[in-house]
Amino acid sequence: MIAPHREPATTMYRSIFISDFHLGTKTCRAHDLLDFLRHHDAQFIYLVGDIIDGWQLKKSWHWSQEHNDVIQKLLRKARKGAMVTYLPGNHDAFARAYIDHHFGGIALAETALHLTADGRSLLVLHGDTFDTMVTQKKWLASLGSSAYEVAIRLNYVFNRIRRLLKMPYWSLSAWLKHKVKNAFTYIDTFEKTLADEARRHRADGVVCGHIHRASIRDCDGVTYYNTGDWVESCTALVEHHDGRLELVTWFAREEDRIERTLPASLPSRSTPALAEALT
């Protein structure tokens, strides 16, 4: 007897903010991302940039069925009534030519202003336009992107060996970020710059992606939220129906799954979900 097909249990949030899929690359965690989308839904969904990696697709074409399934899943959510907003980043900057247009129920915008259920305003944007490395040294940003892709591939092989040895996951990129002093300076400057932009818009907080470092941080009264990525950390920022915001980490494999969250009410410096969950 064939068992009846059962849809996975779905957690319903008020809002989901998610970014940096990098569809079109071999390092995209499309399987984990698709599993997250199957298990989670929201009234408002913000795609906070670098959804499709145009940089990599120009070099070589990689587009699996799961990459296509992610796009179809998002379109289906929009058809079912979710308000889906796509805010392009530097890797999918080609989509900026279509700002203020709608495709399949998905609205494209440069920035968005989100009002939480408890009355706070959040500026939502990818963040690349405030990264001097991207805006002033594009060749160096492209080189860094290629180096990051190599590091992630090495990390994947390394952790397959660790899994066979029944050892826990270890993040090479997170270790590098902790070891390189300039990386901390760069991240700190980026966070403060985004918080200043939120102040300029008279917003209570800012939601961004871009630097692949999931975080919730208070910057002198403005809350900085970074959604992380779906290349390594597999994180999303979610808003509950009462307005609370948390970071959620999600993996498709049940034995790897961590639904650890970080609340919005944190001290001045929060521990990133990536470092907290994967080390």
C-alpha cells in the first residue's frame, strides 16, 4: 500500500527576511533553502539581494533542478497571497533595471520600509551600495568573491570528512573572519554605516544581507539585522506575529537541524547565529 503524500508541517510567521542564495553557483545550499521554504511561510517575504549570482553565471552556467524549484516555490508563495518583495544586490544587479515592476506577483524595489507588528520601522536593503569595496574597487570585490567560493568548496570537502569521522561541523570562512583583524574592522564599519542610513530614513532599524554574517546588533539606538546567507550559514530573519524578530538557522538534514534563535532585544553586541550555531 502506498502511503499518502503529506505536506510538511509549516511554521507561519508574519515576515521572513532572507538573502544571499547565490543561485547559479555550486556552493548555493539550494537543498537546505528549499526545505526551509517548504516548512516556513509568512505574510511578508523580503528577498534581500544576491538571490541569483549573475557574476558566476557569466563565467560558467550552473543551474540545477533545485535552483529552479526555489524560484518556483517563491512564485507559488506570491500566488497564494504572500507579499513578496525582491531587493536586488550586487550579484544580481541586472534586476535593478526592473525596479518598480512586478513579475509573477513579486515586486522589485531598491529599498523598502517595513513596519513591524509592534510599530517599529525597518529599512530593508541589500547593503552593497554602502560597501566601499564594491563601489570603488569592483575588481577586488570580484577577486574576493572567487576566493570565497574556493574557500567554501574546500570547506565542503573538509566537513564531509569530519562527518564521516562523526565530528561536528567546522566553518573555515568563520574561522578566517575571526582571525583576520581587517575583517572585523570592515564588518564593524559596514554595520555602523547601515545604521546611519537607517537614522537618515528615521527608521528604528535596518535589515540587510551582503556580508554573509548573520547578526543582530544595537548601534547606538538603531538595531542592525543581517540575514546571513544560504551558502554556508543557512539563516533567515523572521518576525513573529507580535513583532519579535529572531534569526533562525535551518538545515534539511534532521540530524543537522538547529532552530537556534537570537532575540531582537540584545546587548550592544550579539553573537552571530553562524558562529553560535555552527562552532
